[in-house]
Amino acid sequence: MLGCRRIRPQHTDESISRVEHKRILLIIGGGIAAYKCLELIRRLRERGVGVRVVMTTAAQQFITPLSVSALTNERVFTELFDLDDESEIGHVRLSRDADVILVAPATADLIAKMANGLANDLASSVLLASDKPPLIAPAMNPRMWLKPATQRNVRQLYADGARFVGPETGEMAERDEAGPGRLAEVPALIEAIEEMTASDRSARTHSSTGPLHNRHVVVTSGPTHEPIDPVRYIANRSSGKQGHAIAAAALAAGARVTLICGPVNLPDPAGVETIKVETAAEMLFAAERALPADIAVFCAAVADWRVAQQGTQKIKKQKGEPAPALELVPNPDILRTIAKQKKGRPELVIGFAAETEKVIEHASAKLKRKGCDWIVANDVSAETGIMGGNRNSVHLIREDGHESWPELSKDEVAVALVKEMAREFAVAEEKTQINKTMRAKTHKI
Ligand code: C5P
């Protein structure tokens, strides 16, 4: 286990100072979520950030360059073949002058152009001419996001060093449409910009930098399905959103990430090695095979029991017969198995506790029982809407106490948790260095 240090998660206050005086080039794509950019620009300007904007032709169907220009206090760039622009500023300088290039909303079309190096308008030309990887905030219909072509493009962009924020999962502007594809909220966009500037990622790629660079993080996510017969199974309401967000945040922090996930309706996070399983037994097998790891986060809602004798054929209703009784047997406890491992235990093992009452008390007992280092506990009683929802209110429990975090989106919880992990490793490394120096000094004496 790593040395413990109690630190509060840091959110927007710190980001204010981190982004001050930075220059953002915001490329606004043509999507209904473009209106959120107006709020984003206001919030960035309040923080002392210079914002320059390029709008695609389609973006101008949703918001006007006039309103954007009023908020940025600068002219808005829209045309590639604008001679004035070429002589005064040019598309190469537009991108080189910026500390961070944010593409929001990044439509499927813009993503495809970026992934394939197209440059047939000002936005795509700026992106291609840029010397730094962009921060991309996708927003589109869930079907478009989940299409293999889009996912392929996203993977390519990750591999090229781009960073992503969102998309979030939820209701779409179109009636009766829901799923992954919502533009990340303004605080999440600002936090991502802050991350980008803080680690000066612009000159480097995601895989070779970041506080978790050189670390391997294993995350379990989603529910498990325990078959009753070939067509029926026992399941639970876990969506996998929190686990997937943690995997993405760890990746963004430079880690190599293995995500082991049960059946979920979420896209595989690009850049993450995703192993899909169905049952608890398969999840344990995959988790053991994924080791060695520096950090293991057990976020999955693993079914506690499975059916002792699975039917090999569909169990038939028999007229006049009573309903069949299902005999259940306990599933292996994956978290406990890995946390209690004598050899090859990850340095930091984190469990989750979904409780409906006495959250801290029950979660603290769980920390001991399972042998893990931290527990992230949340109240999942029906009225909280946490199970399946986009927000989370958690308590981080360590051996020496606990801290309660404010209500955050699941993406924000993931980023805050990854920051805590990075700090834990930084403190441990610092201690090792001090010990080494002390030993060297003692030796000299
Ligand atoms: O015992 P309980 O299900 O409340 O414990 C929750 C924690 O244990 C979570 O981190 C979950 O991922 C993990 N767990 C597990 N294998 C199980 C049951 C829970 O890894 N069979």
C-alpha cells in the first residue's frame, strides 16, 4: 500500500489560476450544442483567458459570429480564403498562437476530417496546420457516435495524441433519443482545458506524459450477467458510466489502462484496452490476467450470486407446475481476491461501495473486510438517482479517515479520483527519494 495523505479534490478554484492568461483557440462545429460555447466563452473570459474563435459554416446556423465576437471581444474567423486573414494572421498562426485548441462541439464530420487530415475549410486547415494535439469535445446523435467509423476515427485521434472530453450520456435534443453524445458541460470543458495547460500536453502525446505515465491501471466496470438458462439472466442496474469515466480519466493522465467491463450500452473508451466479459467468473479471470498493475479500481457492480445449475435449454413453463426455484451460490469476490493477493498485488487497490444506508459506517467496514486501500462510497438509494444517472455524490474512505466530495458529474468524480491516485504515487516517490538521499548521506558519514 502507498503512503497515505489526506488531500481534498481540487476543482474550479484552482483551475482559475491555472488557465489565467492562457490563449484558447475555440473551433465551433455545427451542432445544436454550439450554444453552450457562448457560456463557455463567458466563463473563460471571467478567468482571464483569451479566446479566439473559428466557426464552421454549419456552426453559423446555430449561433452567430456576431454574438461570439461580442463575447470574445475579437473578430471571429470563418473563411479560409479571406485575403485579409492570410496577410494579417493566417490559419497557421491562428493555431500556433494558442495554448490549447478546443474543438466543441466536435461533430462526426469534424472528427472524421481531423482523423484523416482533411483541410477543405478554415477549421480543418487550422487543425491540420497545428503543432499541438487538440482537445476534442464531441457532440452528436448517439447512433453517429457509436458507429464503427466514428469510433475508428476517435481511436485514430487518440493514437495521434488528441485529448477528449465527453461525450456525456443522456437525453438528446431530438425527441425520444438518449445515449452517449451530449457535449460535456461547461465546468468539465474548463477542467479539461486546465488539465491540458497544467501538464503542458500540447507538445507531447497522451501516452508519454501525465502524472500516471508509466503506470498500468486496471478498472472493472458495469454489471455482470449471471445466466439462468440460454435466454434469461440475473442482472443489476449498473450503467458502467463511472467505471468507464475512470478508465478514460486514467488514460488522460498518461496511464496504460485495461478496462474489464460487463454488458453495458457504452462505447469502448478510445485508447483503452477493453476486455468484455459477461459473468463474475469471467471478470475475475480477466482481472487476474490483466495483472501486473500499479492500480486496480473495482468499480463493477458484480452480482453477488449466480445460479447453481444453469439450464442448458430454456426452462419451460409447465401447466399446473409451480414456478421453478433457483438455487443460488456465491460468486467470487474479485476485489477481495486481488486485494488479499500476497504476490503481485497492485500497489493501490480501490473498491466501490454502493450503500443505501449508514454509508460511511458500512463502507469503512468493507474497506477492512476486503483488504483494499481506498473505498469510494456512494448512496444508491432510489431517491438519489445515482444508479444509471450522470451525477455522483461520493465519500473517499481511507484507513485513516474519510472525506466527502460535493456532488459532481461522474466524469468529474473520475478526474478527481485519478488526481488523488497521482498524488498518492507522487508522495510515495518523494518518500523513496528522501530515503535514498538519507541513506547516501549516512553512508558518507
Ligand atoms: O460486497 P460489495 O458488492 O458491496 O462490494 C463492492 C465492491 O466490491 C466493489 O468495488 C465491487 O466492484 C467489488 N466486488 C467484486 N466482486 C464481487 C462483489 C463485489 O469485485 N463479487
